[in-house]
Amino acid sequence: MFDWLKLLLLPGEVPTVTQSIVAIMLAIGTGVFFGRLKMGKITFGVSAVMFTGLILGHFGYRIQPGILDFIRDFGLILFVYGIGLQVGPSFFSSFKNEGLKFNILAVSTVLLGGIITVILFYFTGLKIEDLVGIMSGSVTNTPGLGAAKNTIEEITNSFPDKKFGDPTIGYAITYPLGVFGIIATIIVSKLLLKIDPDEEMKKFRKSKINRELPLVHKKIRVTNPDYFGKTLHQTIKDFGREIVISRLKHSGSVAVKSPTMDIQLQDRDVLMLVGLEKDLDDFTATVGRPSTDLFIESDKQISKKNIYVTNSKVIHKKLSELDLYNTFDLKVTRVFRAGREILPRPSLELFYGDKLRVIGSEEAIETVEKVIGNSEKKLLEPDFLSLFGGLLLGVILGSIPIVIPSLPVPIKLGFAAGPLIVALLISRYGGISFIHSYINTGATYFMKDFGICLFFAAVGIHAGDGFYDNFIQYNGWMWLLYGCTITFIPLFLMVIIGRFVMKINFLQLVGIMSGSYTDPAALSFSTNYLDSDIPIQTYAQVYPLVTIFRIFVASLLILFFS
């Protein structure tokens, strides 16, 4: 009576399309469930999908080859594109501060792992594709595995007689080692270095003084006679730093206005300033003193509101081109983009999804809303034209053959690096034509996690097919030993150099460790174990460049040594 249900849910040697879909759903569903369970302070999150896929594959579940390839590649594309959009803005801005140092350390770790892999190739007699799989699993790097498989496919298309091993086998055997190895290194290094997370947090906050500070607002009263009669334009020009004067109230009056730059300062005028705290303190000391005037904060004469940029006609226009003050008697005091506060300089170019904080009359604000767009509903709706346009550009970039002399086939960025680079550039420059960088946070997380779940399910089920036999056949314990050298040697050197040579805060160093191994499970563990979100920041700073380098290292090892 229930034969149809057994046929649907139980594994089969030659799966139908429906059975393939069921296998993928089972792997993802059970993986997400087990990924939420805690082992002490450890949760594996979506990484558990890889393990449940292995188990299902071991017990006979299969996916049709065509569906398997599509699910694996499409999942990888969604994952790296989502990562690129998510970390792009902070990735580029981080190079102005500590990002360069962090990325040098992280990329050096990647290159060292590649060197160890080459040494193992010469001394173990293993095929390079097997070692690349071991390397990718040992550092939990999914895009690297995807790049290796794409490279092997390209070589096979050009040289049909050439036979390759499957790097997925080594990846599956060593992946758990990579996950637990990073977590173990974090625990051991914390104990050996006698790290106090609270003390590290204090040092971190102290080191961040005058770096990436948020914008604040302050009230001052003009008391310096040298500035009486001077225009705001001349006053700010003489000061030499960028601040915004959002409101002005003359002494003895309760009328608050949004001042033009040609208005002249008078004795005991009260100003509302926006900018970096140190700049505002210095400006206050120069022009007057702090004020406790409450009328300047009154909204009776002027209103403030947040307006979202959604009108395509103003995207990529500069604030100076819009000239909102002279045109609409309205002043922009702050711009919010990708979680950052930006001072509204005249040269600032507006991106889709930017949030402008404006002050002015209610009538002016209503008029400007029509110009800027301010359609929150539009921001919530997925813009599939923009999304799939970006994905298409990523696939095209990843498919461009790059001819390198002495290599048997042209190298390609592949489905991992191509979409990642496009997403980084789109998020940096706000978009290309109709393709923009804004996707609401929930949609970005969904795309990223959904993509990696599809990839893990496909790779896990495929690797689980004969996993035990492969483990025995290929002497899995030796492969784990080789994986240990790739996992632990670079990690311990990173801790020593990062802590004692580069003097990196341990909370940041842990994020670099997790980011260098592109391991979300280790990142999740570290934030709970150290009770800090600081590792997330450095993880995001190094992840994109590390991913690109791991993709290139995996591809080049296959090309040079296969």
C-alpha cells in the first residue's frame, strides 16, 4: 500500500529526479537540525549538512549526475556571491587601517598550505588531485574544492584520455579534521598564551581610539570674537576638517533653522554639529564652548527623517549634483550604507539602498521623498533582475580563459572566484547599470546559507558513496595525518607570528584564523567561547582575499602537477 512512499524516501541505485530532490532535502533538513545542536559551546550550523550528506551517501542515497553538477555549482555561485555582497564594503575600507596586515598574514597561511601540499606530493606519491582534496578539506575551503573540480573538468575536456582521481574523497575524509583542528587550536592557544578575553577587549577598545569612530552630534555656543561675522563656509574652511552644521539658533531667539553656508555667525549663536567626536571637540574649543541649550533640539520649526534612495534617477549622482539645500531648503546630515555612517560630503555618490538622514521643513521633506524615492517596500522586494544580472556577470568572468604559457589549458577563475569578485566590485561601486549592490540583510543571509547547503548536500552525498571503502582503500588514517600537517603547521605559525611579531589582538587573531580557513563553524565557536563579536570583523576582512587565493592555489596545483 505504501510502496510508493518507500520508493520515494528510501535510496535507490538509479535515482529518479524526484528521488534526487528528496535526497537533497533530507541532507539539508537533517543537517540544519543537527547543526543547531550544541556540543558544549560548539555548534556546526550549516556545516553539518556535509556530514549528514556523507551519512546518507554511505547508506545508498544518490543524486542523478546532471542534477548533482547543477546543485553543486549553483549552490557555490549563490554562496560566494552572497559573501561578496555581505563583506565587500568592509573589505575595501579595511585596507586603510589594519586590513592590509591581516590579509598579508592570512594569505601567507594559504601559500604555506600550498607549499606543504607540494612537499607531500613529492614525498608521498599521492596524485595531486587527491592532495588538493586533502588540502581543501583540511582547511574547510569549499570554493577551493569547487575550483579544483572545475579545473579537472576543463583538462578532461581537452584531454579525454587523461584520468583523474576525485578530490572530493580527500576533502570528505579531512573536512571534519579541519573543523575540529581550528577549534582545538583556538582552545590550546588561549590556554598556552594565558589569554583573558576581558583584558583583550580592553586593549582592543584602546587601540581603536580615533579609528572608525561613529559620527556624533554636539551643541556649541559661539563665544570666540574672532568668528563673529564670519560665514559658516569660511569658518569650516579655516578649521580644515569635515563637519556638518545641521542647525543654528541665534541668541535670544527660539527659532531654529537649517543654515546656509553663507550665513554669518553672531555672538552666542548656538550650533548643532555632526562629525567625529574629536573633530567636534576641537571645533568647540576653537569657536566657543559646549552648550546646554534645549531649543536647538526643538522640532517645531524643522523636522528630521530618514529617506531611502530607491529612485533610479538619483542613483550614482553626487550630493552636490542634487543640491538638496539650495533646491529644496533641506540638509543631509548623515548617510548610512552597509552598516556604516558616512559624513555627507558634496562629492559623495549615492548608491541604491542608501539611507539619508535629512532635516528641513515637513513640506521640503515630502517633496524630496518623491525625488529620492524612499520606497521601503521596494527595498524589501527581491530585485531578481539585479541579482541574476550580477550572477550572470560572475559566471561570465569566471569562464574567461586566461592563457598562461607552459600550462596545458587556460586557467579560469571558475564559479567560485568569478561571482565573488563581481560581488565585491558591485558592493564597492554601488552597481553596474541596472545591477546594484543592495540586497536586504535577510535575503543575503538566505542566499548565502541556501547556496552552501546545496553545495554541501551535493558534495556530501557524492562523497558518501563508498566513503568507508574509500577510507580503507586509500588508507584514510594516513590521509588524516597528511591533513594534520596542512591544518596545524600554518595555524600554529600564524598564532606565533600574529601574536608575537605583528602584535595582533587575540580576539582579532582568532577571526583571522577562522577566516583564513573559511570556517564558519570555528567562527561561531570563537564568538561564544570568547564572548566577543570582534572575531567576526576580522573574519570578514580576510575572507574574500583568502577565498580568491585558495581558489587560485587549488587550480594551479592541479594545472602544474597533474
